[in-house]
Amino acid sequence: MLFFFLQSDWDFLRPENLLGLQVLERTPAALTLITLLALGGVIVLVLLAFLGNFRRPKFAFETNLPREVKRKLSSTATNRSLRIWQLVFFALAFGVYGFHAYWAYFADENNEQFQALSYKDLRYRRTNAASLRGWMLDRSGKLENALAYYGVDSDGELTRGYSLPVETAHLLGTERGTPGLERTLYQKKEDPMPEAWETFWTIRRLEDSERDVTVTLDRDLQQYVAKQLEGKTGAVVVLNPQNGEVLAIYSNPSFNVNEAQSLSDWLKLEGNKRDKPLLNRATREYYVPGSTFKTFTMISAFRNGKQNSIFSARQEGFIPFRGSRPILDANGGCEPPYGCRPLPITLAYEASSNQYFAQLAVSLGRERISETARALGILPVSTPAEAVQAPFFSDIWNTSDPSIANALAPQRSTIVTGKDISAYDIGLEGMGQGYAGQMTPLQMALIAAAASNTDGLLMKPKIELEQPPAAFAKVLSPAQARQVREIMALVTEGSGGTGSRVFARVRAAGIRTGGKTGTAEKQAPLYDKSTGKLRTVTKKRRNDEGELVEYEAPVMYERTDSWYLSVAPIERPTVAIAVVVEGGGYGATTAAPIAANIVLKAKELGLVTTSPGRRRR
């Protein structure tokens, strides 16, 4: 019977086979628990027997015998012998458990022989494996396109490597400061060396830290986008508006993630206040959006039945109320080529008429603008003071874990719509100036994406390829979204379109696109080009006692930022792009050519197709 028991195949009783699990450590963990329980039972029985010796009843004839006689009786001698052997057992058990405790808790630090052989230990291997992060693969899933991986250096040591250490630095993040994907996708959620009962009862699958992750980025497109901003300051965001996938996102200046691991290197980057290489401008820098924000105003018009509004442009400009300053077009009068005449929304958007969109915003009013802002993820606030205190906006991201959303959370864009602002302020917002000047490049890409989605949905952006798509809000009906895209197409196809000349080569490639140029002035601090230090000027002000005191104020200058929004192909867009270049001048001069290059590169990579069914995953 014993022979049969030992020869039987008991694999079917293994916990992983019973439960369909694949955690190999669970069987030895279960056996360890059984052994410990059995040993514990034996120790309890021995202890009870040992204590029972003192309470065992005496024979009747032993009761009144002298002590010297009792000690010579055989029963007393036997009990004395049993006690001695019990003490021997306790000493041996203590030695065995002490020996185990030494090797389990102290030998790792003190015993060289143990250290030399520790690589064979299962728990040691588990600890090392848990400390490794998975590979980060681009959307192709190919190992050769991995963004983060492991390699062996010249000394034979396993090292973490990055194929695009500069181009993906802001996404990957560092071990200090704001966490990036490296610290969130592969975070250790369990103790790497769990005890036996944790292994058996708690662990139901392999550690999350052991898995590879495929992200939505296209490695080649990310590298190309970074090349487009070489020598420039700004940001680019490329989304798939149908499912929210982030195809590329880059902020320049950037840094080399390999050179930002030590505290001294990180502090050096942090101290560069002129270039701010650690700042992800794509998600956490505010910009004045200029005329690209007219896309927002147009979407609001469609949402509220104002898309057929006709407004006149005048030489003296639009005057919101008596005594107000006029709102003029870019040339100081009426925007060419249509001049001073009544305009529909189509021609006004094509020519980028400030006067039209200022009047449209005043017609919409603060409540309708606020409602559209919320649908697009923009926070409407009452006062300018609230606008600069907006929190991070993690809820906009579609992720498998809140920690990932928190790491990628953008600074939330805001717009002031309180009752204390005037019609003039509302008019400025309608054309992308004034209190609309708190937009991030990611937010502007989301505005373009909402119009690009064929169902009129704003999809939450996502970075994990396997994460199911999720909508943030219903922005437009499918028919309205199609109309908005056709109006955006006039910018690249119409005779008066501000992006028509730049996108001629894109049209020649068979791709219909829509877009919007933007030129925005912003007050920015001036830095010395040779030293990189902030230039200041001495000024005076009165303190609390009314005395004049001197202080150093930064020298400011008016910077003209270049913007462009692009969607392609117009029939069913698979890319929505936002480009901003600080100090780049007119949108058609700097940002639009970059967007055109990105569309052509996306076509080359199969991310933009001129016919259905050829899109690369």
C-alpha cells in the first residue's frame, strides 16, 4: 500500500492544476505549510506529554514512601529518562529551526558561500525577476521596435536600455520627480518575496512586473516628430481620433533619460530655467491658441444651432459694446480674400476672420461656451485667478490603472466665462485670445479629434494598446462632425485657405486633409542667450509702510507662437495633430509645414490611408 501511494501520480492535486493557475511556487508553498502544521502538531503533543508527567497520578503504594525510595523506583526512573529525552528533542528542534533561521535571514549578508550559491534559490530568483521591468514595445509589437528593453553591457551585466532615450524621455520619466511610464506600467504591486501562505492563498497569477507592455506609439513616427522639432521649442501631439490612441507625443527641448538617473544630473536639468527640459510642453505648458481655437467656437456653434449665422466684417472692426475697443482682423481691417462683407461660417473659417468668430462667440454667450468647454474637457471658471489654479486632469486618460493616468495627467486647460467678464472678453475668446489663453497642445489635439471622430465622440486618449477604447463625451452628431471636417478642409483646399499652399504636396499624395492655422502673441520672460540666465530690470514699488523699495523684475518680450491643427484623411480621419512652435511666427510659416510632413510620414507608415483596409495596426 505504501509503495502504491508513493508511486501514484498526484499531479492532479497540485493547486495550479485544480484552479487552472500557472504559479509554480504554489505547490512547494503548500507542502511547506503542511510540513509546518505537522511539526507544530508534534511539538504540541510532546509539550502536553512533558507537562503531563508532572500531573500523572501515583500508584497507591507510592503515596507514603520516603523520597529516597521513590527516586529508586522504576516508574520514577522512566519518567526522568523521558524528561531528559524531551529536553534533548527540544534542543535538537531549536537547533534545526535556528539553523533554518540563520540561512533564511542572516546568511544572505554574512555567509560568502551562501552568497555564491544563492542564484540557485527559487525565492532569490523570484526577487531578482520581480525587480526587472518588462519590455515596452511600440504598437507593432516587434522586439526590434522596443522602446525600453534589456541588454548586456561590456561587463556582462544586465542593463535597461532605451531605443529613443531623448524622443520618449518625457513619457518614460525618471526615478525622481513626476513619475512616467517606467515607474507606473511596471510598478511592483506585491512583495517580491512573499511568505508561503501568501504564495498559496493570495498569488493567483504572475506578477504584473513580469509582463511586457505594448504601447500605442509608433516608434518611427515618434522619432520623425522629434526630428521635426529639432532646434525649436514646442510640442507635437498625434492622436487617432477614432479610438484615442496616442501615435506620437513629443516636447522639445527634451533630455536623455539615460543621463537623468543620478540626483546631480536631475538637479542640473531642473535648474535649467531657460530651456526647461524636464517640462512636458505637450501636456503641462499653457499656450495662447490663437486662431486654432476658432475650431472650438465653430464646434460650439454646431452644438447650439448657430452654424448658419452670418456676420459682417467691417473696416473699423467689431465693437462689442459702446465704448469698447474694436476687435480687428490680423491685417488691421478685414481679412482677405473676402474683405469687408457679410460672411458665412465656411468662408470665415477658411479666411480665419477674427471679427466673425468674435461676433459668433458673443452670440453664443457664456453659458453655451461653458457647456461646450466641459464636453471637450476644458474647465470653465469664473475668474482669471481660478484659471491659473486648475488641477491636473487625470480623468481624461483611458488607462488600466489610475497611477498611469496620474503620471500622464495634463495641466487642465481653462476658459474664463464668469459674469464679471465683458462681451469684449467673450469676443476675444471666440478667436483664441484673452481668457482662452490657457490651452495645452494635448487639449488642442483633442478639439481636433472630436471633430474627426466619425460618430462625433471625444475619445479619451490612451497609451496602452490593449486598453479598450472609451469615450469622454458626445460632442457632435455624425452629420455635424462631417460638416465641421468639410469646413476644416477649406483651409487646405480653398482658394483663400491659410494652409492651402503648404498642403499642396499632401493633396498631390492623394490625401484630403482639414486644418487650422494659428498665430498667437504671448508675453514671455527674456533669457540671455550666452549665459542662459533670466534678464531682469530694477523696479520700484511701495511696501506695506508706504516706502519705495527696489526689486528685480524679469524683462518680458512679446513672443509670437506658431500653431497648426490637422486632421487626415478628411473622410475618416485616423490622425488628429496639434503642432505649436514657440516664437515660430505665423502658423502657415512654421507649424503648418511640420504638420504636412507628419501627415506624409504617417501615410508612409500606413497610419493614414487613402482607401479603407490598408491601415497598419
